[in-house]
Amino acid sequence: MEARFRRGQKKSPEEANQMLQMQAWQEEVERARQGQRDAESKPSSLEAEVQKMRVEMAAMKRDAEHYSRQGKKFY
């Protein structure tokens, strides 16, 4: 359709409108696909953050237990 337009052949307003509508739909589909990809990657990054926090909390708990045992020896 676009090639005909460039060569100077007239397009009907309906054809032009259909082409614009198809482009709009294609853009909408691409935005939806990008949103889906973003949504799929987000949980994995959140899961990684949660795992990192678990490791940090385990280390803090270990340190707290270590220091509490040390403190009892000195009293």
C-alpha cells in the first residue's frame, strides 16, 4: 500500500485509514509485548532482592548469636 502511495497512485481514504489503524494496532501490540516482558522480568529481580535480604538476615542472626555468647563469657 505504501509503495503505491509513493508512486503517485491515489489511495482511497478507506485504505489510508485502514493502514493507519493497522499501524496503531501494531504499535499497541508491541507496547503490550514490552509490558509483558517487563512484568515477567520483575518477579525474578524481586525474588533476587528477597534472597539477598534472607542472606543478610541470616548473617545478622548469626552475628547476634555469636556476640550474645561472647557477652555471657565476660559477665
